[in-house]
Amino acid sequence: GIPPNIVKDVLVLEYGNPQSLDIIKNHESELAAVLVEPVQTSNLSLQPKEFLQQLRQLTKDGGIALIFDEMVSGFRIHPGGAQAWFG
């Protein structure tokens, strides 16, 4: 089942939207991790390299773990995965 606090404990943001970065920055002291699918399986053409680089810097500066969900893309885009592809 789904834990009752999931709505309280999880923040869902729009991928590729600069406002999402602002929200993360404003809540960085409350966040343990950011989980992102770097290559969106529902929209393969959406690959905002600059957004991902800014997200990486933001999470690094805030001490927040950045987790790439690459279950679908895996090593298809680069032998080093999305981390190597997007820099």
C-alpha cells in the first residue's frame, strides 16, 4: 500500500521547468533527495541539458542527493548513462 504521509513527504515538480529549480532551492533544507528521469520516456525529445546541469549544481550546493532513474534509458544514450551524456 501507499503510506499515509506520502503526500506530505513527496514533492512532485514539472521536469525542465525553471520554477521547479526555484522550489527545490526554497526547500533545500527539507529535501533528502531529488529523483529525476533525465530522459523522459513519455517525451524523448525533452532533454534539457542546461536544466539538468543546473539541477546537479543546486543539489550539490544544497547537500541533496541527486538520483537519476535510468531504468528505460540505461546505457542506450551513452556508455556512461545520462550523467555522461548531459555532462
